[in-house]
Amino acid sequence: MDSEGQTACGNAAVFPCNGKDREEGEGMGITNTDFLMAFEVLFSIATWEYMKHLWDERIAPARQ
């Protein structure tokens, strides 16, 4: 860490390297943010697949 509080990962107060600078070589594991980002990705994929299903089964046949 330099004199301005910067580490290799950025500002130590804002981005503490995901906890890796607390104990050498150990992170915090899966955090709430990691879980929420994974949920967001899975929800987006499920929504996309459902919209494709609606298009194929209902909207496209009705346009013909």
C-alpha cells in the first residue's frame, strides 16, 4: 500500500481485494454480491428462453 492508501487492487477502503489482503492468500468466499450476480444471470437466461418460447409458440403463428 502506498502513502495514498492505494493497493494493487485499488483504493483499500473501497475495494479491499475481496478480502485477500486481510489474511495472506485467503479470500472471503462467496459473498452476497456474488450470489446476486449469479441469480441475475440465471434470471436473465430464463427470461430470454421464456420470451423465445412465447415467440415460437404464440406470436409467430399468429402473424402468418
